[in-house]
Amino acid sequence: MESFLNFCRGPLLVLAFTAFFLGVLRQVALTLVELGRAYRRAGDQAVNVRFIFKRSLGWIIPVNGLRGTRSVYTAASVVFHAGMLLVPLFLAGHVELIRRGLGVAWPSLSPGAADVLTLASIVALATLFVLRLGSRASRFLSTFQDWFLLVLCGTAFLSGYVAAHPAGNPLPFTLVYIVHLLSAELLLVLVPFSKLGHAILFPLTRASWEMGWHFVPGAGERIRCALGKGGEPV
């Protein structure tokens, strides 16, 4: 098992990071190409950068959502996203791992803050799972990917927390550590090719949505013709 552990935190980890970075670069490139194409074809090429920033900030900090009927879901989603971004990047063990591999490092979270954020993320994931399971509409709209990503994220957080606190771990440390590495590496590979990618591409996708509503020149008339109402006023 020790040799497999070394493989997981060695070649397999390098492969996961490589797939992650290449996948993200590909998605960014494709998004920029499509954004440029949409801009060239747009009937109205005025882009309100301030509006895009304001709307993006509203999605990142959904104050209105916290007041609505889905306030619990919104709060759990915010906590989960915060944990997904902050824990992998600023956990002391992760920062040290990156320093050893790439030679770069940055300030890390204190152990107490990391524990609180990890536990909050686990509770948020469990809340999202229960709310999705308890809502008929959410169950109908959910795909295998939605359920799988929730379970995979929960596995990565829970195994990481247990591995960081071996005193209260009833399972062999090596086994828990391997589970954490495999789940985290699978997440790295899946991020650019799943719904988790929105955490990285969010600013670009918001700009795409803002520009996407601009009709292509002549689109209105073509729609009227398709409906058999060519030349008629709208």
C-alpha cells in the first residue's frame, strides 16, 4: 500500500494537475473565441463593463437570495463554494505540497480556520444533498453528474479532515490518505470538464451571458419568417 500511496502523491498527482491546467486553458481559450465571435456578430456591440461586474458580484454574494424562499439552499451553496476555493488553495499542507512541487508558495490558513471552513463545507454539502433529494423539482432536474460531484466533493473534504486528525481516525491513516488523494485528484481532472468549471470560468461566462442577449443583425426578421409572419410588425 505504501508504494501505491507514493504513486498517488507522485506521478498521479502530477498527471491530475497537468490535466487540470491544460483543461482550464482549453476552456478559457474556447470561451474567449466564442466571446469574440459573439461580439463580432452582435447587433449592439456596447458592453457595459460596470453592469457585468455588478451582476457578477451579485452572484458571488447573493444577498437577495439569502432573503428569498431558498435562503437555506443559497447559504449552503455560498459556504460550499467558499470552501471549494479556499481550502484547496490555502490549506497549509496543500501550500507546502505546491511549494515542493513548483517552488512557489503563499500564506496559508491557520489550522483552526481550516478546520472550521472544512467542517462548514461538509455540513453545506450535506445540506445541499438533502435539499436536492427532498425537492421533487430538483430531483427531476438533477443528473448523475450532480449527485456524483456532491458525493465526490464530500469524500474529498471528509477524508481530508479525518487524515488531518489521525487521533480520532478509526481507520488506517494510509487508507484514508489514499482516499483523499484519489478523490481530490479526480476532482482536479473533472473541474475543466464538469459543472465545477464555473468556479474558474465565472467572470468569462458572465460576460458571455451579457453579450449573448444582443441579437445578431437581421435575426428578428428571420425569426418572423420562420414563424410565417415575415414583414409583419412585432
